[in-house]
Amino acid sequence: MSTYPGLARTPEPPYYAVIFTSRRTPGEAGYDAMAARMVELGSKQEGFLGIESARGTDGTGITVSYWRDETSIQAWKRDTEHQKAQRGGQQAWYADYTVRVAKVERAYGKE
């Protein structure tokens, strides 16, 4: 299983989580470079708070990105490079996927 290093350090709620669950198609076909670029680009977007991601050996993955508000999420969705990556995902990299947007109202952990 691969993961991004560490857990996202988010502020006190409320904030939003975009949960992207996917199943990859076989082969790499430029996916790793695209995924790294989306993390780099997304992390520079206004309202971005953090990201966590893991993918199992069976190709099933979950990426959760955290955002200050819905306006920030919509701006990221409209980013032209992100839209290009989405098309690549639909056409080549993902056998299936689901996107869910949730408002985080409580958060707690070990700390």
C-alpha cells in the first residue's frame, strides 16, 4: 500500500473534505507523475488545508483532500490542469471512481 507521508494537520472544524475513492486500471501510463503534479498544484490553491491518500495492491485507493470552504473546492474543480487530469482519469487511469464532499464538524485524534 502506498501513502502520502503523514497525516494532514487540519484546523479546528468546520471545514470540508473531498473524498475520492477509485479503482485503477492496470499499468502506470503517466499516472504517478500526474498524481504528484495534482498534489503539488492543489496544495497551492486558496483554501487548501491538506491531503491524505492510500492505495492498496488491488488498485483501490482513497484520497481525502481538506478545504476551508465550498468556494475553494469549486475553484479547484475549475482549474484547467486539474480538469485535464480528470479527463485522463476518466479515459485511462480509473476503472471506477466516486467523489464525495462532506462538511467536517468534529475532528479528534491521538494528540
